[in-house]
Amino acid sequence: MRPESAGTPLWPLAIGTFAIGSGGGVVAGLLPSMAVDLDVGLAEVGLLVAVYSVVYAVAAPAVALFGHRIPRRRLMLCSLTAFGLASVAMALVDSYSAAVVARGLAAVAAGGFTPTATVLASQAVSPERRGRAVATVFGGLTTASVVAAPIGALLGPAVGFRAVYVGIGVTAVLAAVAIALLVARPSGLPMVQRDAPTGGLLTGVAVSGATTPVLGPDERRTDALRRPGGGTAAFGWVAVVLAVSMTETLAAFIVQTYAAPLLDVLAGAAGPTLSGILVSYGLAGVVGNVVGGRLSDRFGAAIVLCAALLGAGLSLAVLTWAGGNAVGAGAVFAVWGFCAWAANSPLQTLLLTMSGRFAQVVVALNSAVIALGTAAGSGIGGLLVDGGRTAELGAWSGAAMTVSVALTVVVIVGQRRATLRGRGITRRPRPACRGGR
């Protein structure tokens, strides 16, 4: 089964994530027009991003935990429709406090859609294509990261932020209609069963009324991790991967939040030059998202994740020295964008294959730790900028990324050892010494 099969096309889910990603990313381009219209300062408008992130961090796991009895397709439709209505409400606000409420409601709705869409996509395809399916859904987010801010900057002065948010709301509703019409009901998806000995998930392919379990490469590795210690061991490894996700996000947002002043200090980049460098990051990220999903399916999620994080860390570490001009900075940002987004699909795949029947809750928790990592990285970057150390942002970010790489290596070693134990391969005890030797 292909990621977008005739029975279960995934592009409507990608349109949904694009609408949600645009709702957050467009704020950067709409800052001036929103500040004027709402009669507040730029800092207050910027706080809307923080409000959205904090509410999303709480809402995503809460919706997954308390909404587990709601069919995934119905939850996605309700969440995406609610997001569209919240976006339209944002266009109708008459005060800053009303804007805060509208963005908070949008965050709750987004917390119900994105994790659910990720899990549904992973179960709509055979295990060996799971990485590509997740990459398809997250392609909407990567595309939004490229176009949302420029669209906001272009349309904000021309039509105002209200018209932009109406457009986002319409896009979300259209995506919901496409999901309702084209995405198969749960009975049309591949069957998902609990594996009694391990407590994990086996994805089955229906054949003549029967169900034949199929394990992909990452299922074979993580099944070995789950078996020795049962559920406790499984959640221990999930916690390690969540720590990878948080530290990677923290490292990225040390630079990403303050990319404009950093590039100004290093390369004197401003205006069109600055925009070009940021677009190079986004376009490379779109390509990296696709490549990361394909490589994850072929070589295994943990290996690809480690390689992507290592590439991202190295590119950030050399930014201070290689980013002294626009060309060098653009090249470094492109490599960083490619590697950073290439890590996304394998990370999600690892979590999905480790978490078993708790996949939706764990994916939602990952969304929460990403939001926390965003806040922490922005805070650390702010301290460095306030301390006059803007040029050091890349070095600090690269150092933080090494923690993510180290934790991923721990997962790889754990998979390897668990697989060997599962095959009955253990070290032979050394023979006892004789004759006092």
C-alpha cells in the first residue's frame, strides 16, 4: 500500500496540517498590521504565539487522553472544523483579550487534529511505508513554515490580518470536507491488533477475511525493546525519545527565534537577503521531510534520526564561522533546515512503534514537549541576546543538539542489544582460570 492509496489518500490530512501550521506561522508576517489594528505593541502580539504554544502543550495530551473513545476520523473532523471557526473568530475580534481567547481555542482544536492525523496516517499504510506516510502529513507543516510568514507579510498590509485569518479558516474547513469525503472510515483502514505477548501493535493486512500480522523494520527492533521489561520498559524508551524531541527543539529554537538579529550580526543580512536565507531553510526543510521519511522506511528510524540530528548539530555549530556572508549563511541554514526536518518523520515513527496502543497519547505528549522545547530554546536564546552574545547562538544551539544525538545513540544501542537478546545471542562467560592463572 502506498502512502496515498486509492482507499486512504493522505493529502487531505496534509492540507489540514498546512492550515494549522499557517495559523501559527503567519503571525510573524502579520505583526505590524495586527499591532495597529488591535492598538497594542509588537511584544503583545508576539505573546499570542506564546499563548498558543502553552495551550497547545496542555491540550494535545489532554484531548488524546480524554478523547480516546471518540473515533479518530470523527475527532479529526470536529477538531479541524473547530480550528476553522476559531480562525474566523480571530478575524472578528474587537480587542486584544478576545484575540488571546481566539488563539487559545485554536490551539485546543489543533491539539486534537495533528496528533490524531499522525496516528491515523501511520495505521493507514503497511509498516514499511510508515515513515513516508508520516512525512506526507507533516508535509503540510513544512510547507506552512516556508510560505506562512511571507504570505502574512505580503497580504497583511494589503488586506489586513482579518482577511488572512478568514482564508486560513476556509482552508481548514475545506480540508475537513475533503477528509469527510475521501479518507476512509476506520473499518476501511488496515486492521490494528494488540500483540498479546508484547503489548505492542501489529499492523495487519486483511486477506480473504483473515488478518496476517506484518512487522516493519522498526516494529522488529522496538518489539525486542518492549519484550524484556513489558510496559514499564516500553515507556522508559518512549521517555528517552521524548527527551530527544525536546532537546532537539530547544536547540533549534535558540537560533530560529532570533535568526534575524543573528544573521544581521554575522552576515549583515536584512530585507530581501534575510528573507532569501530564511526561504532557503524552509525549502530545504520541505525536501528533508520527504527524504527523511523515505530513508526511515529503508534504513530504520533510529539510524536516520541520529544522522539527521548530527547533521543539524554540526551545521549549527559552524554557523558562527561559516555564516560570515550571505552565501555561507544561506548554505548553513539550508543544510540545517534539511537535516532538522529530515529528523521529524523518523522521530514520530519511533514513538509510534514504541508506544503500542497508547500511540495517540504519546504523539500528543510529543507535541507538548515540542512546545516546551520551543519555549525553553527561545528563553535561552533571549538570555544570550540580552547579554550581548548574539553571535554565539549557533555554538550554544549545536552544543544542545549533541544531547539529542547522544540520547539517540542510547536508543540505537538499546535496540541492538534487545534484538540480540531476542535472538538468543549473548556473550559467553569466560572459562574459569586453572592453576591459579
